[in-house]
Amino acid sequence: MEFLVIIVAAIVGWVFADLFNKANLSKDRLFDQFIESDLFSKSPWQSLVFLVTTWFGVLLIMWATKQLIFQNSPPLLFLLEILVLALMFNMFDVREVSSNIEATEAARQKDLSGSVATLFSVTTSRIFSVIFWYCITPGLSGAIFFFIVLSISKALIKGNLLAVFASNELVVRGYSALVWVPHKILVFTYAFVGDFEAALRCWRIQGRQSGLGLWSDLLSASGGALNVQLGGVGSVGPEKIYKPVFGVPGNIVDKDTIPRVIGFFTRSFLLWVVVIFVLNVWVSR
């Protein structure tokens, strides 16, 4: 059943992307406030207590909703899992990239390479890691735990407070551990749905050459699979910015590349769904 929930959640997330994005922005502001409080600034154990308490709190709300409100009705439980997954997927980021093809002039003013790089690193890391932990843990427990750890890590990075970041290094390392396996699977997913040889070549050569850490593997593999250059010289207003180059140098991302990008993302998603479907059938035999 997991594969069906994932597909419907992705469709619902796409259709109601604006609504789910607003909910995620509200969640981000809430976590930002917690990061700025004493809860995270004194001891790493306080943040761990907050993490575990938040996780159990969400699971308790889910349990109460299932038992007391939905009365364990299968159709309602199916709907609940779809809505929670759709919220965590936040397909708004994917739809934002596809909207770049609507107006040529507007697309020229956007950093398309940066948008594509974000899509195939940060965004896919979130979506596919949620799928991974949803499938290998009971119910939504693993996906929710990952999503909370992700939210805390994101707020820590956004806060840019070295003292707070250092005192919560265990949470950040935990996040890195949670995404390690999904990232490795994604590298081979990109290779299978794109240019296999170029993806693996770029991954071997570029995957560890920059200081981007977690994202290096995904950026190098996706750039190679798409045969495009991610990074390089860009601009923010009048200022030029320089980013590490991933993928195939010289093949700049432009407006005409975006349909290929969306198709590439869709094939990656469908490959995961097909594999999950096969595993579900095999386990149920």
C-alpha cells in the first residue's frame, strides 16, 4: 500500500502546493523561534529532549486522531497518511522550478542553474529521504522523525550562530546519518534514469572535491546524468558569485533545459515507486 500512498500524496502535494508551502513556512518560523531560545543554546541534551518530546508529541496526536476521531477507519487512515506525506514532500519547490518555463524574459533573470541544483540536492534529499524512512519504519513514525530532525538542522543552519550550532552538533550529525543511505540510492537512481556513464564519472571525480558535504554526491551525479553544468559563475543583482562546478562543464542550464529537468525528476520518482511496489508484492507473498 505504501506505493499508492506515495503516488497520491505527490499528486495532492502538487495540486495544493501553495497551501502546503504556507504550512511549511509557518513550521519553519516556529522552529526558528525555538532555535533562538535558551532551549538550544545551553546544552546538547536540551535539544535532544526537545527532539524526542516533539516526535512523541506528534505521534501521540496522530494516535489520538486515528483512535478517537477516525475510529481506525481504513479510508480515513489512508487519507491521513496522504495528507501528512504531502505536507512533508512540499512539492511547491518542484513546481517552482517548472514555472520558470512560463515566461522567457522572467526565466532569463532567474538563476536557473541554482534552481536546478537546489532541486536535485536539497529538495530531492527531503522528498526521497521521507519516502525511504516512511517505507522502512512502521507507519509514519520514521518519516516524521526524519522531518523533525531536518527542520531542526535547517533552523540551525539558517540561524548561522556558531555557538548554538556547535552545541547541537549531535543533531546535525544525526541528520547526516539519516540521509546517508537515501543519498547513495539517489546517486544510482540519477544514473539509471539519465546518462549512466556521465553520472557515475562525475560522481567519482567531483563528488568529494568541494566543501558542500552532503550535497556533493547529488549535485555531481545529477549534473552528469542530465549532461549539464551546475554551479560556476552566477550573479545576485550586480554582484557575481562563484560556486563549485558539478556535472558537464560548458553545458549551461537554460530555459529549454527545464522540461528535461522536470522529466528527469519524474522518472526518478517513478523508479522509486516501482521498486517500492515490487518490494511490497514480494513481502506480501
